Amino acid sequence: MSHDRMTRREFLRWSVVGAGSIGIAACMAAPPAALPSAETTGQNDEPDKASTQLVWWHGWGGPSGLAAMTAIEDAFNTGDHSFQIERVHVDEMNQKILVAIAGGTPPDIGVCCAQYAQLYSRNAVVPLDDYIDASIVIKRDAFVQGLFESMQWLGKTYGVPAIEAGPRYGIMYNNALIAEAGLEAANFPTTWDEMYEWHVALSKFDSAGNVSTIGFDPRDGTSRNGPATNIPQFWAINYGLDAWDSETLTFHYDRQEYVEALATIKRFYDYVGVEQMESLRSSTGTWVNTPSAQFPAGILATLNIGYYGPGELAINAPDKEFGVAWVPVPEARSGIKMQSVGGIPAYIPVGSKDPDRAFEFIEFLTTDAVQTPVFEATGWLGGRKEWYDPDLPRYAGRDVLRWYLQSVNEADEMWACPVIPIQAFVEDQREKTYAAVIFGEKTPEQAAIDMHTACTEELRNEFPDLVTE
Amino acid sequence: MEILNAKRKSAINVPTRVRFAPYTVLRRLILYVTVISFSLLFAAPLIWMISTSLKTDPQVYHVPPIWIPNPIRLANYPEALSIRPFGIFTLNTLRYALTSTVGAVMSAAVVAYGFSRLQWPGRNVLFFLCLATMMIPFQVRMVPLYITFKNLDWLNSYKPLIIPAFLGIPYYIFLLRQFFLTIPQELSDAARVDGANELNILLRIILPLAKPALAVVGLLQFMAAWDNFLGPLIYLSNESLFPIALGLRQLRSDSVEALMWPYMMAASTMTILPVVVLFFFVQRTFVEGISITGIKG
Amino acid sequence: MGVATNRKFWAPRQQRELLKGLLFVSPWLLGFAGFTVYPILASLYYSLTQYDILRPPRFIGLANYHQLFFQDEVFRFVLYNTLYLVVIGVPAGVVTAFMVASLLNNEMKLRPLFRTLFFVPALVPAVAAAEVWRWVYNTNFGVVNSLLKWGGMSIIPFLSSPDLAKPSLILIHMWAQGTAIVIFLAALQDVPRSLYDAALVDGANLWHRFWNVTIPMCTPTILFVALTSMINMFQYFTIGWLLTEGGPNQSTEFYGIYLYRNAFLFFKMGYASALSWILFLIIVAFTILIFRASQRRVYYAGDGES
């Protein structure tokens, strides 16, 4: 019967696949056992051994970030400590840590890249006040003002500034592009009106109308972020607006300052064309940590960026020269120098096996033994005041970085990072509000009111017991 | 038995061809031109992927685009795959895909047997329920399932992804049931007279006849597991457990935004390769299986 | 088969049959109870609560649904975007698959090769497909725009324009139709030759034969493919999440994406559950609608078997 022939041929074909899979299965039986994965350490080890290994999650990746984190792990594990650290890099950290805490399988220590305020306000991380008070390594006043405040919720401290902290704002410019446009760095704009003129002078188009160089992108670098516990919302505070009142726990997005800020963003987009600008950015990338991103690649002339900008540019755009200036402000606030120092917390999730030892590791994270290799790999500063002295020998020759350090002392306004319990929602609203304005779907007035209403309602729904009216 | 074979033959060997003498040459020319241009269109993104995976950086950003890189940079492959433990990701995925495939095929066969070859009160009601569950979006169950798995202590393991496959996936149950219905009842009756029990009939008579249909279910599940992103994203947190889909995502976050296109494309190529090889081996059985399962109506 | 009987329900033989039947379907029953019935009931309950999975759920009645329909401005975008995807994307996918299958159904050399070429995109995992298309659509160096720029023309902002983002994603969907193509191919091969011969005798041209013979004979398959594709499309997530994350200007904020955002970024499991229930009801409504609309048009070849 034809059926039998078919089966035989099939049988042959399947046996090839089968043999292949068995081969593969045989290969994979070996490696996982040899790997020190969390799965095996958590469950299979003898109990006493398991208690001496703590799991540390961090969200930073990238070659330099990973190099720094590995250096920290090695420094700790080769040192004289009563336990070992197992380092795990976690992508999509925010969602993962939520799921892990809720699932009762959290890491013992977490650093970076979560919605910290949401975790603090939902009692998902351990309050550290008692630990900090008892610590000889961590003294609150040894850290830059404002950092510990950005890690507190309703009077309790949930994090310690570690690994990455520093000034968030400074407008860096590409010397060659500015010279090419006949502009002078000495006259760098101090207001948005002047900045707009530079934007017009610096932006270039090809014959078909495709943009090839952009003067200023209001949604790249630190202009885009916030409001978060590690960075404020630039376009609110730049207009002098503290959009989150931490005393009364209310939003102020309905204020005129915000409307004006939104109008300014739109102005920069309108000149180039919003789709042109979005296209260029999405095809090249943002920030300064890749050579092909629009600023390091030399197709964006100016960028608002944090203190890590010069260090990363030295790696990713070694052939270009950059300068730095205070970020422009609106006409009405002319002459004001604004800055903000934000930082990343190290925290202990609820459910950590051994919070005492976890805190010991957090103490370690704030020491020079960690900060020195981190600075060498990534240029990150950390939260201790002693690292902010521009005259330290390690900063010699790094003029742009020294400008950032100096700016902390010279700024007229130092903005604090807000702790908003519905942070992810507000950031999502910010993104949607900016988009609605630049794509011309809403007027700035309407967009501001809508964002204010949405955030206010959301807070009332999620934290009804906090909102008093 | 005869009917079955006839049906099968028609599916494989007899294309619907209508003779149309005067225009034959012209028609064939048009046909080939259309098919070739369409297939090039479909293949273009993947050719572009492979081409990029072999490029050096200047070639990547060259205007106009380069299709055939020269020189070819093969080193992109080992370099891309060493940024992250792609070997482990691949093994994780294979383990997940193979076990869940075995589970899905086994359970679908047994359940489909109950829904097609046995007569019992309430059968059709339950089968209708089974079909109806196909309409329930995963998102509806996502949150409570997550909490259930948390309570079962299954998080951060492949259990939430594999065990449900062993409990029957409605789509596959439906496919196999449709096929089982076409097998003449007399075969089972004869076996019953000889004293075989139902399990024997399933194993000895039905399954051997259903091999292509089982292959379809197997390949569909294998592909689904290989492709699954949302499930692992939610249930797994340790990198050492990640399947290749999450690994690729990790690589993307390493190479933030536009950096390292050749690496991304090399890793993507490696992600696709195993399934393409698998399909190459089973494609005839697959096409054949689809034509004999009930999918087409 | 399946004829309702009026015999005594609990006759011993039937009891035995019932037991045997239940035994065979027991894996599914177990999964159905544990991983379907319980979760959807739980989801119904959570949808009436405020729940962040870190703290216990708090009962708030229909407040989530009220917020959804009367306060949530984004939800309207989400509904529009999702319906756009379903109403345009599903037919586009089905038509593409059917056309390709019809082409492949002709006798030709190298058919297995062509079949593989058309099928391979369906094998590409969504994460890899997202990367490949991100690169194809790249506005500076992607294959299309690089060529346009070289030719001195203005670029196409595939994923950066609110008007083009959805069509661009639908194009990816149309590209990955391999499974549907194979299913259609199987259906086409089963259309009896005799029908074509008869049509030829009647003097029907190619188009008439396609329209009056091929399509009617394949309607059950078309219905099946359209239904499963629709159900999947309502849950569209991975490629959209990886490529556009809802932007630009919310033009790709689809149901699955918005749901995920609420659950895992905003920590609003209760609200996400309410969203998912509405999605379920929409899918049921669409399924009924499609079945109703197709009743007169679908042709089932004479067997009452299934």
C-alpha cells in the first residue's frame, strides 16, 4: 500500500530530526549543570551555602556598563566578606522586579531601572532608616543634597545613592557644526528664543527636503526624561514649574508655565517638520552611548545631557570636539542657571533572604572600591560629595566634566527629583502629551489640561487614602 | 481505507490545471514572472538581513544600499553571539520547544480521541466549550495565571510554559479531532471485537494513520514555542533561563538604538536558522498533514 | 453522530461510556478548570478591584469599567487602532495568502522552493522579525529610504508617522502569512477538477472560474483562516511593542500593548483585567458577527460529518 511507503519515508525523515534533537538534548544536559545559575543556587545547594550567596540584580547593560558591574562583583567576592554576591543583569528590570517581588522570588539587592517610587509607595522594598542610622559607612550628610530625599516616601528612606549619580543638565554642542554655521560658542543662547534662532541656523536639508542636520532636539537626552526619582521633568522645571507638590501630593500641570513649555517644544519641531525629526532620530538613535546616535554621529548640533556626556562622547565620537553651556531658559527667567543632581538608589526588595547582609553590600557599593572602577569604565560619579570637587587630580584635563561639577556650586536653582507614586503613569502621560502637541493633535493649552486631569484622576483612583480634598 | 488514500493522493499529486492550448507559452511566462517577483518580494527582508549580517560598518551605512557585501565579514556571527550567552539561550529554547511539543502532541491526540472516536453523553457540549476557549484572549488569563503560577511556586521556571501544553491546547485538539473523524469507525469496531481497549486502538490504529496530522501539530507548537515572547517575558527573570527570543531582546538593549546592525542581523539569522532547517526536513509532511486535517473545512 | 438520545441517562453502559470519555478528555478538563475557568473567573473578580499584586486587592465595584468608558481618553485611541488593525489587517492578510496560494497552485517547476520561500517568513520569530523590519524601515539606511535618498527623493517615514505606522505594521503581518498560504494551498488542491472542466465547457474565462468555482469551494477554509487570524489580531502585541511601543502619537497603542502597560508598568492589574474582559466580549461579538455574515456564503461540500 502506498500508505506504507509513505510511512517509511516519513520515518526516515523523522529519525533524522529525532537523532538531531537527541544530539542537541545530550549537549544541553551538560552545560546548565556547570553554570552557576540562580536556579541551581537557590534550590539545590546545601542550606548553609545558599545563605552565604546573595543575588544582586542590575538593569545596566552595554559593554561599558557590564564591565563596570563585573568589576564590582569581582571586587566584592575577592574581598573579605562573610558572603558572596551573584550578579545578574536583568533587561526590562521594572517589570521583572515587580513580578519577582510579587512572586516572592526577588533578588536580595537591586540597583537601577525600576519605577522606584511605585515600589516605595507600595511597601515593596525594605525601609533602610535603621540601617543607615546604625551604619558607619553611610552618613547622610556625606552625600550630595537632595539624593536621599529622592529615595524617601512618607518620611521613610528606601534607597541609598549608589554607582550612578550626578548633574543632569548641560547643553553640549558640536564645535565643528557651530563653526560651519558661522556661529560662535561664546555667544551660546541663554533663552529659548535665541536657541530657536540657532536651531534655524544649524538645521540643514538636502535638495529633496530631507533633514540632514538638526539644531536642537527637545526630546533627546535629558530633555526627554522625568518626572522620575532620578531625574526631574526638564520641560516643567525649566519654566520654573514644580509640577508635583510633595507636600499636598497634587499636580500642577494646568499652569501657564507648562503650556508655554509645550509651545516651545512644538516650535522646534515645526521648523524641521515633526515626521522628519522623528525619522532621523529613530533611524540613528538618541543619547551619547553609541557612535551612530544622532549627536555623536554629528547630525544633531546641540544636546541637553548629563555629566556622563563628555566621557561617553570621548569613547563614541573621539574625532569630534564638544563644548558645554548652561541650558537656555524662557525669556521671563532670563539669566537663571538651572541644574539638578539625580541618582540611582540601591534597594532591598521585600523578601530578600538576608537584609542585614544585603545592606552590607549596599554599603560596599558606596565606597571608593566600587566608584573608582565604575568611573574608569563609564565615567559615572556616584553620590558622595567628595567626588564633586572639580580640582581632584582624576578630573585633570576633562574640562567639560569639570564644568558639570562646577555647575553644582554655581547654579541659581537646584531642582530636586520628585517621588511620585504613580510615576510610570505620569511619564507615559508626558510622552503622550508631548506627542499630541508636536503632531498638532492638541493645542498646548488643551494638552496641559488633559495631562493634569489624567494624572490627578489617576492618583485619586490609585491612592484614594492619600488624596484629601 | 481506500477513501482515505484517494483523498491523500489528490492532495499531493493532482494540481488543478486547466489546459488552455493557444496561450500556454504566454500564460506560463506570466505565471513564472509573477511567482518569481512575488517570492523575491517575500524573501527581500530576509536577504537584506543576511546581507547586513555579513557587512562591515561602512557598508551598513552606504547609500545606495549594498546587497552583496564585499568584503564579507563572517566575524559578525561569533562576535554577536558572544555578547550574550546565546548557546544557553538556544539550548533553553530547544528544551522548551521540544518538551512542550511532545506534551502538546500527546495531550491533543488523547483528548481529540475522546472527542471524536468515543460516544458519550455531554461530549458535544464539552467540545463546544473547548472550541469557545479559543476566543479567550491570553491577556484575560494573563494576570490571574501569573498569580496562580506564583502560588504554585512555578515562576522563574519553564513550568508555566510547558505544563499547560501537556493539558491539551484547544486549537490542536480541534485539528486532530477533525482528522480522527475521517477515519472509518469500522477499523475501531474490528479492533474492539478482537478485544483491544481504547488506548490500544488509539496507539495501534489511529496514531499510525495520523502521523502527518501529528506532524502538523508538532511543527505548529514548535514554532509557537520558538516564537513565544510574552510568556517568557512575564514568567522568567534570570538570564540563564532565557529563551532565544528574550536573548535577542537583551542584545538589542545592549546595542541601544542603532548600534551594531550587523550584530543584530547576525543574531536574528541565527534565531531563524533552526526553525528553517526543521521546516526544510518536515515540509512535505507538513503540507500533506494540513491537507488531511480538518483545517480547510 | 451527536444525536441527542432520550434513553435513560444513567444506564450502566452510558455511565461506562461517560467515564471512558471523561478519562480521555481529562487532561483538557484539568487544564480547562485550572488554567481557563479559574483564571477568567479570577480575572472577572480582579476587574472589580484595585489591585497592584504587591498589596491585597481592594473591591471597588464597577469603578474600573466606569473609568474605562467615561474617563480614559487613551482607551478610545486603543479601540480605534485595534479595530483598524483587525478590519484592514485581517482581510489584507487573508487576501495575500489566498493570492499567493492560488499562484502556487499552478503546476510549475521548483514548486517546493517557492513554497518554502513564501513560508519562511512565518517561521521568523516575532522578535527577530521586529529587528529585521526595523532595519528595513530605517529612515536613513533602510533598503527603501536609502534608495530614495540616493535618488534625491523625500524619505518615507514608515514608523515615524502616525499615518503610516499602522499600515507599516500591517505590511509585516501580510508578509508572515506562511501558515495561511499552506492551508489555502491544501484547500485549493481539493477543489474537484470536474468543476473546472464543467465551467470550461460553459465558456467561463479564468477570472470567472476563479470567482465562481475556486472561491466558493474554499469558503469554509477562508472562514477558518479569517476567524483565527481575527482572534490573534485582537491580541496583537509583540511586534508592535518592540517596534513602536505605541507611538508615534499613540497611533500603534493597540489593545494588547495598552493592557500590558497597565498591568506591568502602571501596576494596575485590576484595571488590566477589566480591559481584558472587554476585549473578550469584543472578540465574541466579532466571531458571532462573522459567523452570521458568512452563513449564506459559506459552502460546505455535502458531508454532515463535522
